[in-house]
Amino acid sequence: MKYEIQGEPMPVVICHLESGESMINESGSMVWMSPNMEMQTTAGGVGKAFGRMFTGEKMFQNIYTAKDGPGMIAFACSFPGSIRAVRVTPDSPVVVQKSGFLAAEQGVELSVFFQKKGMAGFFGGEGFLMQKVSGNGIVFLEFDGSVVEYDLQAGEKLVVDSGNLAMIDATCGIDVQTVKGVKNVLFGGEGLFNTVVTGPGKVVLQTMPLSTFAGAIASRIPNKG
């Protein structure tokens, strides 16, 4: 499989497949393809289907296969931002924000990743429920807004607003912590929780989470009630 990522700020990834090669995607992200791409819709098992739904993905996925020769298929972002290609192997899985999966080679698998046990996790906002991407192949991930990357050393920490955490290497540790101080909680405007990421590993941050964008728009809509 060869690919090219084009377009700003609504990028698209165009994949060129050899005969018999397949891609999986969340239903609705395919935007165009060659006529010899054959589609099959699957839930991948009840457990996997409900796991995807739990993290904000759709229950069903589509498998597109090039038949009787090379094929082409394109997948587009659902929100202005970035598409990144990440290669995962059995030894190097990654953890991704919910709804971050766009498409992947067929050897890639998705599962639910829980950030932390306990009450703080349940109230930790967008960062609590994430997806683990494992298996073997290239996965295309969509991030909201611009992307900033950090490479953390062992034991090095980074405090992130939960909605801005887009992806980490599975080698990183993550924890949800409450904001300290009553005044900070009541008047700081930054929410109740932050996510603390501990290295070693890569951290990918997004500058404009969809929830933040929606909140900014909603706050400027006049209330006619």
C-alpha cells in the first residue's frame, strides 16, 4: 500500500492498493475510490463493536479490498485538522484519543484503553476513554487543529488538558489528576482534571479539540429564550 496526504485544513489520505490488499475504516470516512474496490461491512465481533461504540467510534467498520487489479481509495477528516500515518507493530502499539481512528491496513486492531481506575478517571473528560491501536500495519489518525509532538525521556512528565491529548506511545504512563486549590477549580476556567503523561515515549497534542471548538461557538450564539 502506498499513500499520500493532501489538503489543508480538511486533509484527505489517498491510498493506492495492490490487487487483494485491504483497508478498514470507520463507516462514513470514505470519500472516493476506484470502481474495483469491494466493500464489506463487519462488526468484528460483539465485544469489539461495543468497545468501539464506548470510545465514540461507530459499531461497524468497512473493509475495502482491491479486486482484479490495483485500486485507489480516499479517506477524509471529519473536522479541520491533521491526518498522521503511524506504523504499529506487535511491539509498538499506540494509545489514541477517542474518535481519532480514520482508516488502517487490515492487520491493525482497535481496543478500549482505560486511562485510570477510580472516580477521577470517570470524571476526567475527553482524555479518560481512549483507544489502543495494535497489530501490524499503518494506521491513519485524525487530530483536531494543529499538532505538536514531544519526546519524553524516562520519568519526564507533561501536564495536559485532557481534550488536547491526541496520541501517546503505549510505553508512556498516564494518570488523571484533579486541579489543586478551591479557587483554581471555581474560577480558573480550566476544568477539574488534567492528564499527566509520564515518559518514556512520544506524546502528540492537538490544539483545538472538537469539544472546545463547539463550546466556543455555543458561547457566542445569542440566547433567545
